[in-house]
Amino acid sequence: MKPNIAAIRSLIEGAKLDALVCMAPENFTYLSGAYISTLSTIRPRQGFAVLPRRGDPALVVCSIERNQASAESWIEDIRVYTEFAESPVDALVALLRDRGLGSASVGMDLDYLPATSFERLRDALPALRLVNTSERVAAIRAIKTPEEIAILERTTRATHRAIMDAMAASRPGETERTMANRVANGLVEGGANGILFLHFGSGKRSGHVHGYASDAVTNEGEIIRMDVAGSYGPWSSDLARTYSSGAPTAAQRDVYRNLREIQAETIASMRPGIAAEEVFFVCRNAFETRGLNCFLPHIGHSFGVELHEAPMIRPGDRTPLAAGMAINIEPMTFDNEGACYHTEDLVLITESGNRLLTLGLAPPEIPSIGSPIPI
């Protein structure tokens, strides 16, 4: 997949750069079009995607990743280094010198570059002028292309379907792990190549926001909360739902109904031009109106090849929403018994407002496991 080259070249021109170097895993993937998973999982195995203001782009990757980079990237000039025998930074230095960029002004992901790599780069090229472009590249990634939107809609809906099918097949008396494994199996069968995370808990364990399923048996009358992300190459999904294990109390129904209404009101406010923080305030006011506790520092985030992209739906982020942004909205609250309620959907900002990329919002009334949800 080729990035928005026009926007990236505009960044280079606007910042008066001679070249842009992307090495954070998300930015490398975006600029190069190649998904090298070990850039995230094996941090010393660095890769660099280099786009000069003039001249052809180039990649620097570990030698064992060359075949994949060559197969997936639109960039033809691929330089390699041998792991353990050579430093990836030294390979980047050689490329910059080869291109006459040894004393140039270069944009780079300084939010991600390790201090040791930074020092090695500066020692080798003391006249190099480095500019932190981490946020500027992320801002370009925030506006999704039609191809990217299609990918996110497909992965999100597949994850939504896996959750609904798994919960419809579940019963009180089963363990959290049994139910969570159904979700995981559904993700893989639906096209995911792995599980990024699967946070799952029942009863008071539902309040372990980033906890994992245990062997605890789920009893009737408990709240079950899950936050699920499948991995699909460089992409992922991220969706949360809340269920009852059966026979929900009136208080549980009330908390769930209010949370679902809060999410719907928040999403209804989303349109081009509204500031990210204004969407947060809409959500917070909806919590206050219903007497529920809004404890989160954010209630949503942009989403793409990075799990939490900018803008964040939080106070202080005044980024105007724009058509092409894909943003997860995920209000969360607790009841008086300590159970956590959470619903999360991916929303695409359109020219006229927004549309859901999931199969639809959660049901208005709390669903119970063992019962299918009509779409």
C-alpha cells in the first residue's frame, strides 16, 4: 500500500527538510508500505524509510527482512545490514552520505529513536540537523485513504461478529477463559492472523481494565466486560462490549442503558470541524446529566496502523475532526458493586457527519450471553 505521498512531500517542503526518515514501526510501515513485524517485537532490529526532497526513496532493513521488504514495499532501493555484525544506524549513515545528506536537515521520529541510536547518529554525522517529525507524520496518517477505510471496516466488523457469535454460544457456569477462547477462535477464523489483546473479566474482575480471562466461573447475575483487538498484518481492530451473564438486576440494566445512550449522544456530535476536546465535553456532560461517574482522561482515540493515534478525544486536544479520520469512542463506568461497563465502536468522520464502521452500536438494553443479537 502506497502512502499519501503528496501530503508527505508537503510536510518536507513546509518544514524545509532535505529528507524525511521514518523509523517508528507505524511510520515505517506507512511510508514504506511494508509490514516488518520485528520492528516492534525486536527493538534493536531497526528499519529506516528515507524519502529525500530530491531523488529516489530508500529503505534500510535487517538482511533477513530484505525479501519481505522487497515484496511488499513500493520502494526499490533497499539497503541491508547484518544483525549483530553491523549497526542499523551505521547503515543509515552510509545511505545519508551516499545521497549527499550528511549535513542536511532531516526529519526523524525522535519520539521513538533510542538515545543510544541518537548519539551514534550524531557522532557519525555531527553536522546533520535533526527535526522531530513524529507528530507531523502521525497527523498525515490520521486522514485515512478509501483503501485504508475499507481495511478498517472489514477488520472491525469481523471482530464485532466474533464477539457476538462467541457470546451467543456462551452459558452461565462457564469460565471466563472458555468464553474468551471462543472470541479468540472467532477472530482467527474471521481473518485475523493473531490476537493483539483480549481483555476479559466478569463480576468485579470486569473492573480490571486491562486484565485477562481467568479460570473464574461466571455466575448468573454478573457483568461481563471485554475489550478485544485482533491483528491483521499492520492493522488491528479494537472493540469493547458489555454483557450480562443472565438475569440482570434493574440497577445493572439502568447503568448499561445510560452508558449506551451516552455513547450514542457522543457519536452523534461528531462531524468535521468540531474539536476533539469538544466531543469529550459532550460525553462528560452526558455522564453528569445521568449521574454517572466519568473517570477516564480520554473517551476515544484516532485509530489506524497505531492503536492510539492522534487526535485523542480528551481535554486540551483542540484538533478539528476531519473527513477521513477513524476514531474509536469508548465510554466506561462502574456500578455500585464495582462492575465495569464499557462499549467501544469505530466511527468514520465523513464530509456530512459520521458513520459507524462496526456492525452497529451495542443493543439499547443489556444483552445476555446465550442469546443472539439481531443485526
